[in-house]
Amino acid sequence: MTAALDPSTRLSALLGGRSADALHKGLGLDTVDDLLRHYPRRYAERGELTDLSTLREGEQVTVMAEVTKVTVRPMRQRRGTILEAVISDGQASMSLTFFNQKWREGQLKVGRRGLFAGQVSRFKGAWQLAHPEFELLPDGVDDDPLAVLAFAGALIPIYPASKSVTSWQVHKALDVVLPQIGELPDPVPGQIRAERGLMGLSDALWAIHRPTSRDDARAATQRLRFEEAFVLQVLLAQRRVEVMALPATRRVPSSSPLLEAFDSRLPFELTDGQREVSSRIEEDLAQDHPMHRLLQGDVGSGKTVVALRAMLRVVDAGGQAALLAPTEVLAAQHYRSITSLMGSLAEGGRLGAADVSTRVSLLTGSQRKSQRRSELIDIVTGDAGIVVGTHALIQENVDFHDLALVVVDEQHRFGVEQRAALTAKSRDGSRPHVLVMTATPIPRTVAMTVFGDVDISTLVELPAGRAPITTHVVVPSERPSHLGRAWQRVREEVEAGHRVFVVCPRIGDGDDGGEEDGSDGLLPDGADRPRAASVLTLARTLGEGPLEGLRIGLLHGRLGGDEKDDVMRRFADVDARDGIDVLVATTVIEVGVDVPWATMMVIMDADRFGISQLHQLRGRVGRGGLPGLCLLVSDAEPDSPARERLDAVASTTDGFALAALDLEQRREGDVLGSSQSGRRSSLRLLEVSRHEDVILDARSAATSLVSADAALAADPPLAAAVAALVRDEQAEYLEKA
């Protein structure tokens, strides 16, 4: 082959400004590498027609079909003509509609086959494409093999397209670029390719874009899929090596009076799982390199108690622990939970403190200056052994006496740099140990793909006393009386002395999205849906109607920190004179909020939330030994993907089973976080829900290679690919920030 074309070359240098601009605006493709990695969605064979029964309304599609009928008629309301062509796959049909383009009658002859692209819609119950783009196969293509090859080869690649860029426009751009790529630098070392029978990069790109057979396309896909997994696993292996090389102080107390006193006052027995994970953490804290452990567990599995025991252990060893929470509501909840569990053990230096005690501080961005100043003094002097806070902990003016352990709750809410800013606050160049918690169960393949640089502990067993939660889907459009019965049930729970959550996707007053503080989980299934229920509007409607006379409170991201804390205090305290019976909230209450008397939750427009988020929300009830009830209110159509999500959540309380289902239904970009920022996922062919064998193989190869050459000095193309992946990751973080 000729000398390699630089993959970073701008497409404008090869295609011209107009074509390159169209690819940029329509598909976000800017460089040669972007185009080469824009793989076909599927392949059509000569003579093969698309199954029109698989179409979905609103999709941008490219179909291969045969023209069966063409008619031209005048418009009824104004001058002009409508040309309608009917295309068929032999089983089903759809129409193509063109306004004032009678001349296309000469192109769309009955019997001609071609590719037709556009957005699928329904008109009078039938599928149609309005003003579609199309490319007809050349006349005589079925009889002339050379004509087939000139058009698209033995297989016709169908590319992901957009409203403004068709599949064949991508195809034509590749016709220009592919002959110029030469022998590209290959990030998969030759020995690793040889051991697995994988083709080289340039051959794979040719074969996936211009395959001569299905086997050719499969071999190319296999190689490129392995590459995606391998480059990512090399990056994760490097991070594991880097963490092992960092210095950390061993945190091994000579005695554990604070931890022992805490254990003795716990009103329940630790589960076997909690004891086992605690033992693992103790071993990690005794190492001279920083712990980097992920603690995952289903809703209510007792992660906070495990984390608190770890924090008390480092305090017994003379250090400090910080717990970083994503929202002020969650930070305040953690502070209340920790001080409640510790009692007098959390009053170090104050009147009434236990003989063995420490101080617990809370630091948030909305605190009054005087309170903040007092907390900062306790932190820098070391009087506060445990510090709970939000992003405020990361600020430059927050100094610790001896930060030994950082606990990060719901780590997916924080960027890498944010976590690094806190871990950099340790003294003497030593790094603190890090424990990351998540209440979102993570399937094994995701754990290896996204969290492959950390050790993972899982809590499966639920503590004794957790009550069952019953979940039902309420569909007002099918049974209007059921929503009325739901509000009646809310009254019954309140009359029994219990608390009730009502969750809405929006705050209200003109906002278009979800919660502003980062907990937006909306999943729009169509562009023309009615606006979702909002906190402000629904609270007013309920107070003036079915829940009149009950004390209704509001909680959402626009409230200040003191307001949020006051609302949660009034909701949690069943004896408060100014208490709240029903809390109408956004997803700001999704994780960590612990109100033992909360027994019921009503989630409005539940189809706008994902499976895992619904499961997290549901976990806010039934936490105090009382049975829980969750009602998912939605008008989603039967058999729709949204209804399937709701039925799945209603069918089980197993968070790990729901997480696996969630992974199957969501795009890879969603799973890896990239689609939230609008960036394309670095994984295009690797599906973490389906390709565990590929991930395991790539992980093994990456670990062996990095253990021998962590800097990748012997593999410059691989080092470049890893560096590019890091740049994408950093760019994604900056966009989110």
C-alpha cells in the first residue's frame, strides 16, 4: 500500500468545503478518522429488499425497495401537483410523496429498485416518506455484475444518516477517502492480532466499508470491535498501574475505640456482606498505595454504614475522612444520618460528648459566612474527623489537617478533575484512599468497561427489617378512576401518620427540562408529547383539589440550601407542628434521602424516566420497616418501549436485573456517559451488554501488555490511540462542567 493518510486530516482537504460542511453539520464528521469510523449500520444485498414491517414512526431510514406504482394528481387547495410513488418489499408497501415534482415520473419507473431515505411518518394509517432522497440502482444491474460492483460492490452498506445527509452521500465521500488511506498505523500490536487471527487496520476499514461477502464484513467488524475494547482496557490498565505507584499513608490504628463504640450502639446486626466488604476496605487502608474501590449495592443495602465504618477507622488512626455528595439535599441527608447513627460519638469537644468521640462537619455552598468559617476552622485544625459536603469541599480555601479517606457518593455526578481536586488536598504528597459509592447496580460488563481501573465490592444482601415495596402502573387514559383512587390512597397513608412523595419531571414556570441540579433523567419518546407534569403546577392543583387540607411541601433545584434542608426536616419529622405530609419534588430526592415514615410514592409521567432512575426513586419509600407502595402514572401506549420500561420496574425490585435490562435498552453512549454531552461514544461496534467475551479477552491482553510496558514505548500507534481516548474523555468532562 501507499504511504498512510494522516487520520487527523480535515475532510475539507479531500472532499471540498461544501461536502465536508454537510458531513460536519449533519453527522458531526470532521476528519478522515471520523469518516472511516462511521461504520455501516447494516448491509443490503443485490436483489434484497428491506422489510418495511420493521419501520418505526419518526425514524430516519434508508430502505431498499421496488417501485410498484406511480400516480400524479392535482392539489385540491392550491395550484400544483402531487406525485405519489408506491414502493414495496413484496410483503408491505409505503408511499413516497413529492409536491410539484411531476418530472420525477420519468425517474421512478415501475419495476425500478433503489435506496430511498427520509423520515418515516404515517398518513391515513399508511407509512410514507415525504420528499425523500433516493438513489436508483443502475438499469440492468441484475444482469451486469460489473455494474453492481461499480455501484456498491457485492454488498450495499447502509450508513447511519440524518435529515440532511443520506447514506449514499457518506458512501460517495468514502469513495474519495478510502483509496488514499494507505497502510494506517495500527493500535493493535501485530503479535496480539496474530494470536487472534485479526486483520490489520487498513484491511479492516476497507472490508467493513466495501465488503465482498458477509464473512468479509464479519471479520472486519470482529477486528474493529476488539480494537475498541482493547484500547479502552489499555487505558484502564495504565490507570491501575498509576494508582499502585502513588504514595499513600497506611491507616492502621493501634486500637479502634471509636469504631468499636459505634458498632456497639448500632440498633441492628451488620449483614455478612457488610462485614466482608468492611474487611476488604481495612486491608486496602493498610496498604502504602491509595485504595481505589467502588462500593455498589442495591437501594437500601447498607452502603452508608460500611462507608461510615471506614471513616471511623481512619479517624481512629489519626486521620480525617471527607464524604463528597452531588447535591446539598443529599449532603444534608448524609450529615443527619451520620450524626444520628453516631449520637454522642459525633459531638467531639462539645458538652455531652462521649468519652471517645470526634466532630462531624457539614460544608455546602449556601451556608452563612459565620457558619462556614466555623466549619473551616474545625476542618483545618483536625477537630472535625468527618467532613460531609458538596462541591464546596473542592474549593481552594478548604484545607484539611490530615485527609486520609475520601468517600464519593454517586460518583457519576462528578468529573474526574473534581474528584482529583479533593484527593489532592492531602498533606506531604501522600494521596488519600478513595471509596466510591453508587446505588445504581452496575452489570459486570459495564464494570469492566467503565470502572475497570478500580476494585469493585458489591452488597447484595438487604439488611433485616427492610419492608417490601409494591409497584403498580397507573394509566389514566385507560382507567381514569385509578388516578383518583391514587390520590385517595395518598390521603389514607397520611391519615395513618405516614409521609408521601409525589415526583414530577419538571419544576414549572416555563422550564423545558428536568431538574437543574444535574438529575435530569428524561427520556423523550416523541417530539410531539404533551408537556410533563411540573412540581409548581401539580402542587397547586392537588392542594386545591384531591389533597385539599393536607400539608403539601415543594422540593426542587431552585430552592436554596437552607430552604431544602428546612423542607426535608419538616417532611422527616412526623411530630413537627409545621410538618409536611406530602412532598411534591423533582428527582432531587432520587438518591440518599432517608425518611423512615415515607411509605408511598407517586411518579407522574413515569415514562419520561429511565429504568434505573425509577428504581432509585422507588427506593425512597419502605425504609423504616413499613411496607412501601409506588405508583407509576403514565399514558404510554400499550406495547410501546416506554410501557415496557414501566412494566419491567413494576415486575421486580431486583436492581441488578433491572440494571441489566436498562443496559440492553439504552444506547452505548448513554451507558458510557458520552451522549449526555452530545459527543459520539468512543464505542461504535462494542456493545457492553452483548460482548463480554470480547471485553474479557481485551482486558487480558491489555493487562499483560501494560505490565511489561506501561508507557507503551514499544507501541507508538497504541499510545496515540490511548491519548486520543483520553482527550475525548477530557473534552466530554469540560462540556459537562
